[in-house]
Amino acid sequence: MGQTFDISVRVSRSDERGYSDKNQESAARKLIEQRGARVGIVLVEKNVSGGTVAERRGIEKLVQRIVEAYKQHAEQTGTQRSR
């Protein structure tokens, strides 16, 4: 089973410099494909400030996926760390 990478795209306002949500997603997809991996969740946030609390943004879902993947890896490898 290959790796899966999620994509998070955010544009806080209309940007004329080429950093559109479509350009960001396309670049991320290209990089993932070049590495022989799969695309997982694609989160697109338009008109959202990076300073907005994660719980109010869709990015919280991606954070939870990272936490769950870490827990699974730790259980499989016995490398769970105590805090």
C-alpha cells in the first residue's frame, strides 16, 4: 500500500500573483503523483485567514487524521512516547 497525502489549500483573499486555490491544488497533486503516492482529502479554504482558529476551519479534520496516523504507527511499531 502506497502513501496517501492530504492537501490543504487556503486563499485568504483574491490574489493576482498566481496563488489561486486551483494553482495550489494542482501543484500539490503534481508533487504527490511524482512521488508515486495517492491524494487523500483535499481541503480548500477560500476567504479564510490563516489566523482563524483551526476548529472553525476545515483543517481540524486534517489535524485529526495526522493524530490518528501517528497513534496507529506507534501501536504498530511499539514506539509510543509518553508526554
